[in-house]
Amino acid sequence: AAALLAGCMEHTLESSWAGGAIALDGKAPEWAGREAYYSEEEGFKVGFFNDADYLYIYLATWNRQKQSQVLMNGFTVWIDGKGKKRQILGVNYPMKRQMPDSTGMAAGMPSGMRTGRRPAPSPDLAGEQSQAPLLRMLEEARGEMAILGPGNEPLAALSAADGGGGAAAMIDIAHRTLAYELRIPLA
């Protein structure tokens, strides 16, 4: 998260009252125009809502490199209830992917993202085909999340789907934008 959000770390980012239901669906219309930080230059925006029970975190990026980074390396949100920078409780979603070792493939690079292996697609199919590897990674990344303690210690593995009122997350790609939503219980 720090590498992805490096540009906004110099700003104070505050949560605002949700004012309605937040659907963890990766579509995020409730966030439009209510983000805590937006950077066209860096290609991402973040937002925070809360209600009496939960903290909601939103990240959207249209930067292809950042999208691949999140889907390949995972994304961990660290929470410190005292407002410091300590890594007290972390939610790792999506989790880092393990890539099979393949001859002739760059380390950690899925086959659909290798360069120099295929002829360029026709212009009318270029957008759809170029997003296909990200969509495959997205499907593989959605299932589980991990709760981490200090020192990156795994405390629990959970389904990312709404598990009866606890932590939940969803990630999706639409209109070339990756949207990440996370719900964390305040208690």
C-alpha cells in the first residue's frame, strides 16, 4: 500500500460518515466525487467512509502498472487504532499470487503479459485483449484474504465475501479501472 499510495502519504486522509449503505461490489458509485485523495498524474484515488460499525476503504486505479502490482503482489492495508504508523492489524487482499516457474518467461510474469511473444492485435481488439490477462488475475485473486498481526504474522485466512458482519472485501475491473473496496469492523 505504501508504494502505491506514496504520493498521498504527505496528506492527511480522513474518513467521512458513510451516509448510506456501502455495497462491497467493486463498482463503487457511492464513492464518486467523495474520495479523500485523487491524483490524475499518478493514476489512482482513495477514499474512506465509516459508520457506527465499520471503516470502509476504497482504492481505484486506472494505471495498468499499479493494477498489475496489486493483482500480482497483493495489497495490505495496515490499521493502527492510535493513528500512528505502526503495523498493528493488517488485511491482505488480494493476497500475493504464486506464479509457476516457466522457461522463457520473465520472473512472476503471466504468459498473457509477456512481451515480444505475439504479434500486435488489431486496433479494434487491442483494448479488450490487453485487459484479458488482468481479468484472469482478478478472478484468481478474489477468493481469500488474510488478517495479519504485527511483524506480518498471519492470524487468520478468511473468505473475502461478506462473512456475516466481519471483514469483507471485493475487487473488480470495469472501464479499465481497478476498484478495491474493504470493510473492517471498528470493534
